[in-house]
Amino acid sequence: MIPPPGGGGVRTKAAYVYLLRSQVDGTFYLGWTTDVRRRLVEHAAIGTTYTKRKGPWQLIGFETYPSIESAKARERSLKHHPRMYALLKKRLLNQAANGSLRQVVG
């Protein structure tokens, strides 16, 4: 289930690290957002430099974080540590294969 926008309180706002897979060539894209639904629409409509040539995209899964800062830190950590990124992909792909797009709380 895709989370509703904004899941936090006044002082902090929930944020998400998400994983997409290209339906064209099978490559992956990792990003962070405060609204997974909106971000998926943005990737489909306008994309980023990387995503606009490789869409459409499938949401593989996401992790939930209590703040934007913690989601950004997790994304940065995953992008700089290939083994951690590979383990995340494996876990989320296994969940997707089981038919459960579940959030993973970070």
C-alpha cells in the first residue's frame, strides 16, 4: 500500500526512501520523498534526467522515516554503499514477488 502524503506531525514530516524499477530495461532508481504517490506521478509525467528516458517505472517498495533528514541520510548511505543497496533491493524484490508492497520502517 502506498502511504498517504505527509505522515508526520507539525514539527516533523514523515519521509520515504523508495525503489523503482524500469519496465523498459530493468534498471533501478532510488530516491526519497515526502509523498510517494506524487513522486511516482512526477516520474511518469516529467521524470528526472535519469528517469525520463527509462520509464515507465514500477514501484518496488519503500522505507518510512520520521523526518526528511533521516530519509536523505538513508538514501545517501545506500548510494554510497553498494552492498547495503543490493540487500535493500533483494529484500524489497522478495516482498514484491510475494505480492506485498509493504512499508519497511527505518
